[in-house]
Amino acid sequence: MLWSICASVLCLGVCMPLFMYYKKSLNPVLSCSFKALGTACALMLVLVSAIRLDHRCWILMAGMSFHLAADILLEFSFPIGMAFFMAGHIGYIAFLTQLFPVSVPHVICFILLLFFLLMLLWQWKKMGEKKASLFFVYGIILCAMSACAIAGGISSYTLPGFLMAGGGAFFLFSDTFWARRLLFRTPRFVDWLIIATYYIAQLLFGAGCMLLS
């Protein structure tokens, strides 16, 4: 528990404000560095869990490492950064299906999230065909990952499962607002909301791993 508290304080109390500060001052090198350091705080929890508790956490560590790389690459190349985020989500799916085998609730949750995705894409018709295709592919992978986390975690009736379900929900929330910010003008507080929910999602996955036995 102490590891989780320290990682959360460092991530949300230090890395997030510094990322937002340097992002506002248009310093992409420092901003993406601090963004990646925030993800690294959650990554450390997964690493400790993989070494000490459950070897399946190595799969999640691989996925989160792709996310960490995407934090940096996204600032310099949007398509490459998106590709790394998708690869990371696939790693999460592999981990979650090891932890919570696919069942009927997974399928139901995925269908509901996919319907939500299609509704958003319909509302955001103004995006070009190329961008819509990229968002659709990314959205399908995100829906699959979130469905595995939410349905699997809740169905497990365990604290680690509930934490990971929360992580999947926060990922969905963060990426939905992130996509909206790319397409429409949004207030500055939305930037804080996006990064805060992204970090909370990663930390919840890390904390869930720390409670595996």
C-alpha cells in the first residue's frame, strides 16, 4: 500500500503539474518527459508486482511500457504515438484475459461500449475520413480493453479486480475527452481532466497488481 501511495503522490503531485506547466510554455521535450515519468510511477508498481507477486504482471508491464513510449512519441508524431498506444492496449487485453477469462459479461460490455463509440463517431462527423478510420480502429481496441477490465474486474468480486475495472473506466473517460479536444475547442481545465484521469487509470492498474497474491 505504501508503494501505491508514494507512486500516486509523485505522479499526481509532481509529474502532472510539471507536465502541464511545460506544455503551456511550449517546451515539448520537457513536457513529454514529465508525462512519461508520471506513467513510470505506475510502471514501477507493476514491476514490483511482477517480481514479487504474480508473473502475469510482466504482460501488463510490456503494455504499459508501450504507453510510456507513446507519451513521448505522441508529441512528435501523432500516427506513431497512436500506434504505440494501441500496442499498449493490446498488452493490457492480453494481461486482463489471463487474469479474468473472457465470459458473457465481457461480450455484453464490449457491445455496449462499441455502440457508444459509433454514436460518438456519428456526432463527430466533421472529422475527415482518414482520421475517422484511425479513431475507429483505436476505439475498437480501447473498447475491448475497457470491456475486459470493467466486466472482468467487477465479475471477479475482488479488490484488485475492482481497481482494474476503475482503471478501464478512467481510460475510457480520458480517451473520450482527449479525442474531443483534438476535434473541438475545449476549456483549459479539460487538459487537466484528460491527464489526471489517464494517470489515475494507470495507477489503479498498478495498485491492483500490488494486491494480487
